[in-house]
Amino acid sequence: MKFGIVLKLFLLTTTLCLLITGSIYIGQTIFFKQYYANRKVNELKSSIKSFEKQYLKSNGDVQTIQQLEQDFYRAQNTWITTLDHNGNMKTANDFYVEIKIGTIKNTNEIIKIPLYHLLKEDDLLQDTPPISKGDIVDVKTIDKNNISIPFYLYVVQRDSYWINQSMWKNIDNSFQVDNEPYVIKEKLDLSTKYNEGIHQLKGTVQNVRIPDRNDVSSIIYSNSLFMDRINEFQTNLFMDKQNQYETFKTLDYEQNGIKYKLFIDPIKDENGETNYIFSMASLQPVDEAVRMVKDYFVYMIAFVLLLTILASIYYSIKIAKPLLRINDTTRKIAHLDFSERIEYHSKDEIGDLSQNINLLSNTLHSHITQLQQDIEKEKQLENTRKEFISGVSHELKTPLSIMKSCISILKDGVASHKKDYYFEAMEKEVDKMDLLIVDMLELAKYQSGTYKMKMEPFFIDKIIDHVCNQLSLEIEKKELTVHKDLATIEVFANQHRIEQVITNYITNAIRYTPVHKNIYISTTIEDDQVEVCVENKGTHIPNDQLDKVWERFYRGDTSRQRSEGSTGLGLAISKNILELHGAQYGVVNTSDGVLFYFTLNKNS
């Protein structure tokens, strides 16, 4: 099956565009997520290191650290905070409760408990404060390595309690507590079950600090997911997992199908204690972008197909159409038809190809035409040679026969008294053969197609007068009257050959004009042409033989013998000379005679 170039270009363009689109789609949906994650992780690592330097310069100033955290969030859209060696937030000085341990009379010990692990955003949105000064509370803590972390807070007056769920789950796993995390307060009496590590304390609330919801610094508390991750980190530290955070860590986390990156950067403060920079970044934007890309590529593929169709139309007009035209033209050139030309003139390779094919066509046409002309000339020369041999053979039979007869008579000695007569007869026949051969050679020369006329200006009236003077004896012999009506005009032709034509015309007129009759010679001017006419009075030429008078050896009067001196080649020679001049010529019957004419170009 043969496919056209337009279809091939269409398929190629479609395949290429779809491959590019598919590659981009695969790259954006598969590799782009990984690229985005790696790029964001590297950028955040660099930003966290920069944050670390600024944090160390703050010398522990809480307001400065809060400002650094807020600036980092605005710049990177990523949560960040600083934690002490126990995992507590160093900037949480606006979200805590102070509790006096023991009875109201016993004021020896006051403890400060952070509330961001216990109270959530929903608790803060209540109409009445979840906890206030003077409330009696139960507090449960877990102690390990001289560290005491509260994980349970119960307000007696309000019958409300809060549990640090992350800590509780680890306690449940470590101490194998049978109770569920959300048990009511009566069931959560671990101090009776575990007399080591877990303590239950009672006390009175002395002071409560809950951040203002409109305060910028309190935004971090509203992110429960981030606070839960901080809580888990603190629990891991408490459960003897500090060693895994001795170097910069990047952890993966997923919640509700959304992926996050956790960054933990351990640093030493001015006291030599290990603090932590804790940050969490969401990878949700890239997931949303990938989903949008999948929807976007539906329209992208439709656009690619439209673009392919437009490209195919462009190919058809600008590339395929000229190539098809070139193909048709070259096919015609292959069949020697050089009439077609490629009319495409763009300044590119196809335009150059079109012009080169046109040049090739012209060159081939010129050479083939020249070759055909050479072949035709060769045929014409061959025909001329054949006709020359045939003509000479035919025309020489009669004089040779006469000469043979005379020689036989002289040899036999018959009529010896007429010896001079026979010698004279043979001499005349030799002269006739000589004239015949000269005329035949001259005619063959003109008919060969290789003879070139040398043109020059001359006065035609002078040539006619000169010819008439040369033929005056023959004119006087037949007692003819020549009437001349000649204009003094200069023509552009070959003087010698035109003189030969005029001689043949006048000689022919003398030969066929009866005795005592008239010959009329005239010249007329029409535009840039000069017409020469020679009319003789006498017998008409039959109309069916008017065109034959130009043929070789034609004689209108068959009764005339060769003894009158005619070879029958004069008009044939004149015809070839006039054709070499590109002149018009002819013969017509007049009212009482025959008129021969020809035209020449007037010298400008």
C-alpha cells in the first residue's frame, strides 16, 4: 500500500507530538512528585540551617524566636518551632497553667504544666473557659530519668478531663495498662496499680494563660496535626529514643492521604543542652498539582491533535504540494515533455530544487532539440546525397548516350564528312554535364542545412539592371521587350545569392516568353518589405502544377529538349536561397502570362 507524503507527515507529526506530550505527562505525574519532594526537602533543609543560625544568635529571647518562627512560616509556608531537651516548646509562655500542689494551706510547691498537649482548639472555643483560677484539679504525671511529664488533667468543679493521647498510648504499651485511653476519671487511678513511675497529684489552679485567638503567635496551637507530631516527638524522647535524633532527620508522615515531611534538627544551646528545631511541611500542593495536570492533559492532548491537523495542512500547502508538483513535472520530463514549469519561488531548499529542475528541463530541452535538429540535418544530408546521386545518374544518361553514339559513329567511320559536327555535339553535351553537376552541387549545398547566408545591404534596382545587361544578348535574340518599374531601395540580404535568384527568374522568363513579347520587372515597397516581381507573357502554368515548378528537373513544356540549355534546377536553387533568407516567394498566373515574385527585408 502506497502512503502519500501528507499522510506520512501527519502520522510523523502526530506520533512526535504524542510522544512529547506523553513524556511530559509521565514526567509530571510520576517523576515530578519525587522531584518536587526532593527539591522542597533540600530547600527546607537549607532554610532550617539558616533559621538555626539566627536562633543561636537570639540567646533564647522568646519574642525573637517567635518572630523567627512567624517569618519562616510566611516565607516557606511551613510550620516550625523550637523544643527544649524534654520536647517542650520553648516559646509556649502564653499557654500554661500553674497549680499549687496539696491543700490550700500547703503552699510549698507550685508546678507549671503546658496546656498545648492537653487542650485542643475546640476546647478553647467554648463560651466559658475550660479551666480557671481557683479550680481544684487532679494531675497525673509519669516520671522517668528525673523527668516528670503530665499526661492527665481533671478539673473537679467542671467534671472535665484531658488526656495527652500520644503519651497515654505509649504508657499503655510500656506499662501494659488495661484501661482504655478515654476511661472516666474513676477508672484512671494508675497510682494504685503502678507505685513507681506514675504519680497522681492534687492541687489548686493559681494562674492560667490561654493565648488570644487573634494573636499571631497562637496560630501554631490551632494546627492540631503539628501539635500532635510535637507530642509524639516528646513521647519518643521520653521513651528513651533520644539517640535517634542526634543528627538532622527527615521523616515521612501521612495523614488522610496527605503526605508530610518532618524535619528534626538537634542543636546545642549556650548551656550545652540539646535543643531541637522541629518543622513540618505538607506535600499536598504537589498532589493537587498532579491531579490538575491529569485533568489538564485531556485538553492538552486535544490541543496537540488540533495542532497536528494544522501542521498537516501547513505541510500540505508549503511542503507536500510543491513536492507533488515537482514529482509530476519530473515525470513529464522523464517522458521528454518539457512544457511544464514549476512556479514555486520560495527562498528555501524546495524553491532551489524547483529552480534547478526548471533549469534542468530547459537544458535537456535545448540539448534534445539540438540533437533532433542534428539528426534531422543528418537525415536531410543523407536524403540530399541519395537524391543527388539519383538525379545525376538520371540526368547524365541522355548526354552519355549521345556521346556514346557519336563515338560509335566516328569509330566506325560512318559519315566521316560530319566529323566536326559530332565533335561539336559531344562538346555541347560535356558542357551540359558540367553545368548540371555544378547546379546539383550548389543545390545540395543549400539543402544540407549547414549553409549560412552572409547578409549585407545593397540596392536591389542596381542588381536587376546588372542581370538584364548580362542577359541582353538572349533578350535581343528572341526580340523581347523588357519593361522595368524599379524603385531605388536598399535591401538587407546576400547580394551574390539574390543576384543568382534574379538571374534564374529572368532566364526562366526569357525561355518561356514567345518571340516579340514582353517581360515586366518591378519592385514595390510594403512596410519593411520589398517585393520583386518578374512577369512573362505567354502560356499559363496549370494550376495543379504551380507548386511543382520549384521541384528539381521540372519543365512545364515537355516538348522542349535539353538542347535548349536548361538543367531544370534553377527554380529549385532559387527556392532554397529564398528559404535561407526567410523570404516569401511564389508563382501565379496572370491574365496573359505567369508572374514570379519574392520579398526581401528593407535595410533599416
